[in-house]
Amino acid sequence: MADYRTENPTTGTIERTFDEIDEGGVTAAIDRADEAFRSWRTTSAQDRAAVLRRTADIYDERAAELARAIAVEMGKPIKQAKEEVGLAGAIYRWYADNGPDLLEEEHLDAQGARRSVVRKDPVGVLLGIMPWNYPYYQVARFVAPNLMLGNTILLKHASICAGSAALMEEALRDAGLPDGAYTNLYVSSRLAPDIIADPRVQGVSLTGSEGAGASVAEAAGRNLTKSVLELGGSDPMLVLDTQDVDGMAKIAARARLSNAGQACNSPKRMYVADAIHDEFVEALTREVEAATVGDPTDESTTVGPMSSAQARDDIDEQVRDAIDKGAKVHTGGEPLDGDGYFYAPTVLTGITADMRAWSEELFGPVAMVHRMRDVDEAVQAANDSGFGLSGSVWSDDPEQAAAVATRLEVGMAYVNEHGTTLPGLPFGGVKRSGYGRELAEDGMNEFVNRKLVRVAAQKG
């Protein structure tokens, strides 16, 4: 079976395959990216911004085509796919609007010199290794700030997102990006260490699994190459109190079932105050059961298939392990019959430390609800995780919730919302969720040479 392919998860059929490039093709791509860097880095910030702005326009103009591509290749419901296309376009536009100002020299205290400034210079060719769950958004997070800086990009996308990967390269080319400044690579993962080892490649950014992150970090460390990793998450959601349990359950269900639960920052562990726990579980179960599971190209679908047979089987094994060890299933808990890779939206309670679901990331439409006897216990449980991407705290008293949110060991803490992502907000985690930041100004401060230029005072 070809690695790069469109395998429709709704039907299980392979609709298209793509040819991979070999070592020679990789070398040629690096050659072109390095050559393009020599001119792209000297292109004015305003001209680079114009390319990004035109890219955003193309995303708007071709939204229907782009959305359908990912609905077919990885199963995202079409409404959610259109939202992702819009967000990716907004990221390109944000850097077009703000990038030139963010590249202005930073003037320091002269400290005895005529002047001391810090410049933001590009570093060269970068490698991006991207996952399948948000094909456009996660690429935009990496690509937009780095093209704005003047770096050039080699992009290895997930093998099941070959179609959308080609569309992204086409959009950037149509927007006026020079040849070689962005290259889509259909390349085997086994060649990634060789790309990282090339001295012209100055950085690598990966969004993906812990295993893939460890492998890339090892290769990067061996070659003294800068890396940024955005890995998994098992985000806690603490519900301290609410006067509207049904409304809270609706929010929780929508957040957990988005993209069939295949999101690193989805609220996977819900800690709910004892006083409302049972009512919340009942309301959440109703909401989860009311979800419309089906063909992602249908506008009425809210939960599509898992991205692959392997993804469906993985979540089923984790849920089955929990059930076998005593977890209670309120709804779902098994694959759905028929074609494709569908898994029933699920609500579990009674999760204990001996279950895989306690410590592993559940990358599927499965909500776990824990009874919260007091805030200190909930914070301790929320932090008792190897992951630290994001978390949220919910209360009718937002100041109380904010105080609790500051205690969460995460890269992003939210109050009365969960997982909000906007171009101007930094994104990233701690612990096993990775390191480095994307988006906002932080996205332009990773693969950059913050060069000090100091001009001595005149002597005599």
C-alpha cells in the first residue's frame, strides 16, 4: 500500500495514491530551498507580507474545495473543515498585517555605545513535520510566521493528507511565493533524520505523537539543530459550579466531540463538582447521544469517522481496557457497524489509575468524567499527568476560576472557555506536551537570529 494516499475513512476505500520522492529528490529540494533563501531573506518585509495576504485571500476564495479535501481524506465534518480553512487563512492574514512591525529593530539601552539594537534575521531552511488532524491550521501555525521572517520551508505532511498538502503548496505558489521557498515533500519518515542532518537545514518543527517527537528531538540534538515540538495532551476541564448544568454539558460535549475528539487540546478529563456531578453526567450523556454521526461531507453531520482504521482500533483498545477494569459506560464504548472507521461517541466514569485511560491520551470521541470532591483534589488530579498542553476552569465566579486556573501545570489555561485558538494567542505546552511556542509574536521568536548590532561611541 502506498504511504501517501487518499484513503476515505467514511468508506474505507483508497481513492488516490501519490508517488514518494527518494534521497535524490530530497537533496534537490534542499538545494532549491537553500537557493530560494538567499533571495527570499532579502525580499522586503512588506513584499513578504503581501504574499501571505494573498495566500489568505486564496484560502477564502477556495474554501469549499479546501474543506472538502480534508473531509474526504481524514473525515472532518464539512462545517468544521470550513472553520479550519477560515482559521488558517486568518493566521496568514494576521502575520501579513502584523509581521512587518514585529520585525522592527529592538532598541536597547545604549550602555555606553552610540546604539545597541537587536535585529530579527531569518536562519535558513526549516523542516516542518505535520499531522493529519488539522491539516491546514497546523501548517499555517508553522509556515506563516517563518515565511514572514524570511526563512524557507520544507513541509512533510501526514501521509493520509497528501491531497490537502498539494493544495497548500499550490495556494502559496499562486500567491506569488518564489520557487523553492515552500516545498511539499512526499517523503518517507525514515528520511527525516537525513534531512535534519543536512547543515543547510537550520530548524525542525513537529506536531505529532510523543514517539515521533522523541525521534525528531534525538535527530535534532545529535546535529545541534533547533527544534520545536507540539505533542499530545490530556487536557483537564474543571467545572467548579454552574447554575446551568444542561448548558455546561452542551459546551463540554461540543468541545469533546469536535473533530471526533481527535484534537490535542480537547477536554479529555472532566472534573465536576460533587454537587452537580450526577446531573452533569446525565446531561452530557444526552448531548453525546444526540450527536449526528455520519458522512463528513453532509452538512448535518457533527461527528465523522476516525481518521483511519488504526485510530479507531487504538481508541477501542483503550476504552475496552477501562471497561474490563471497572469503568462505567454511560453511552457508546464500541466501534459502529458498517463501512468506514466510525466509533460511537462515548461517556465514561469510574476511571482509575490502573487503567490506560488514566494516563494515556484518548484521541477519539470519548469523554471521561471524574467526581470533584474539592478544588484542591481536582487540581492535584489535573496536574497528575505527564501532559501539560492546556486546561480550563469553569465557574459562575470567573475570578475564583482564574485563581484556580493559575494553579494548572499547562502551557495555556482558560477560564469559562476551552481550547480557544486565535492568530494573536501563543500556542504550546509543557511536560510531555512538548516545548516551544507557535502563533502570535512567539511564533516569530523560535527560528530566528536575534542578532545584536552594537555601534561603539566615537572616541577622542
